[in-house]
Amino acid sequence: MHSKLLMYPAAHNRESFETMGVLGRGKFGEVVLCRDATQGTAGGQYYAMKKISKTMMCERKNKESVVSEIVTLLRIRHPFVSHLFGYFQDDGYVRLILEFCAGGEFFSVIKRRKNNRLPDEEAKFYTCEIAIALEFLHR
């Protein structure tokens, strides 16, 4: 049932990446810090690998949203949207290889602040970035 959820892109699999630790957890899986193991221990770019459980995806009937996320991210290139380098799947998970953004997701940035609030100037800065990204996506 799960094997035909998405087509495999080029030649990557779970063994192509060395995982370094968990960056975050969500409803369908987790995001782990990883690096390209095919480049050896001396090199290798860091990535965020989003693991989406096929079981949870099917139970919650979210296959279409995952496919839509992948298709959308593959089509766009913008400095304020995380870049999707590729994806692949195994029996249990669909795995997205995303740009690693040091500092974490926006929600985590806010939670680290006093009273969960950003200073006005910083809030304006992030609001502008979000507005520019949304304008780009809706064009």
C-alpha cells in the first residue's frame, strides 16, 4: 500500500546520510540534522531531513498534503523559503532533504524570547520576510 505513494527521485537513500541528532518533532515524524555521508568525514554539507511517517500520513489522510508540499518546494527558489534538495522513501517514511537553517524554525525563535514576544524592530523584520515570501508564493 505505501510503496507507491511517491516516485523516487535520483540516487539517494537513508544510507546516503549520516544523522547527527533530532532538531524537532511534529505530528507525523521528526526532523533530524544530517550530512551527506557520500562525501566522507572531512566534508559534507549539513541538511535537515524531515521524516514523515507513512502510517500516520495514511491514518490522517494527509497523503495529498505531503505530495503538495514536495511539489511546491521543488518548484520554488526563494531566499526566505527553505530549499528542498530532494526526497526519497523507504517502507516506513517519506524523507525530505531540506536546507538546514541554523537557529531553528520561526516558532522556536519566538518561544526562546522573554514572554514569547519579539522586540518591535525584530517583529517588523520577520513580518517583512514573511510578507515577501507569501507574495512570491502567490505570484
